Amino acid sequence: KVEILLEAPEIREEKVFIPLRFAIESMGANIRWDASTHTAAIEAFLSPSDAKEQISSIADKTILALKNKDFRTLSEMSSQEQGILFVPYSYVDKKRQIIISHENISEGFDNTKTYLWGTEDGTGDPISTTFESYYKRFVYSHDFANAPKVGFNMTLGSGNSLNNIRMIYPESIVVEYYFDGFDPKYEGMDWKSLRLVFEKEADRWVLVAIIHNQW
């Protein structure tokens, strides 16, 4: 398929830049600009309603496994090929973030190894801790199984970290569990969300990433 670029590309520091909208839409996805936060969100190939129809029961089982710390079930839901990637703040970087294999997920908190999960948003300090400590802060940090808003292939929480899920997992279904705030005095600035990323593996949808985000 040939796509015609209607705007001239730019060359900066020996790199070619093309409009983001053209790049995303030429791959079959959509881009949505949020003027209030000055962020661009890349939307999925499947519509929210189609995604919900395909993944709803699987997502329910997964979020309950996270709530109940049922690591055996979580292992069963995970990708045998990829394991689960853990992302503390929205932006996905497979080279720097931790992947726990399908086999090792079932160990749960018995895995006492200290990992470098990424860096703190804002300060850049290393997030170096055990799986249990990371889980309590960056996985099930609130009761996401009872979140008031759940989005299927749609972005609910937008912070200051780039949302690049669609670039890393272009054919995934993303389920986002979202709290729009807890303390009225912060006027919604203290929101939290948890995104579960599912991909097709053989003939079934499996969990490949758990992405935490907050303001």
C-alpha cells in the first residue's frame, strides 16, 4: 500500500521528520489531540466496543487475580513467549523496564530479588525494590477492580509521560482502570490508572504488560 505524504518532511540533525498524524494513520490507527494537556494519544485498531466484546471476561479475571494476589492465575493469563512487562509510569521502554517470565510470575512475593524497575517521575531517582514493594506501589496501588471508569482501547488518564503503547504494541487491546481523583482539594490532579495490555498469542488473548500511571 502506498501512502501519499501531503506535507513536506523536515530534516533536522540528519534525521527525517514526518507529521505524527500521517505516520500513525498510515498504520491504520488514529491519533487524538488533547488541547488541555497538550498530549497526543494514539488510539487502537479495534473500536472500544469491539475491544470490550473480545476482552471483557479475560480482563475481569486478570484484574481479580491482581486484586487477590493470585499469582498462579496471573501466570496462566500471561504470555508464554513474552512474560509480563512492568511499567511504573506510562512510557514503555522494553530495554530498561523489567519483564518477568510466564514461569516466574507464579512465584509472586516469594521472589525476593531486588530489581531496577525504572526511574521516579519528576526526580529521576531509581526505582530499585523487590517485586512485592513494586506491586503495592505500581501495580495494585488502589482497588482497580472497583474503579469507577474502565476504558477499552481508549485513553482515560493523561499525565506528563508520553503514552507510546500503540507504538510498542500496535495490535493489542488495552484495558484501563481509572480513578479520576481522591481528595477534592486536588481537583482531579491525584488521579491514578492501571492499564492491562493484551495481545493475541496463537488463538487466545494473553497479558503482556501492566502499566501504572498517575499524576
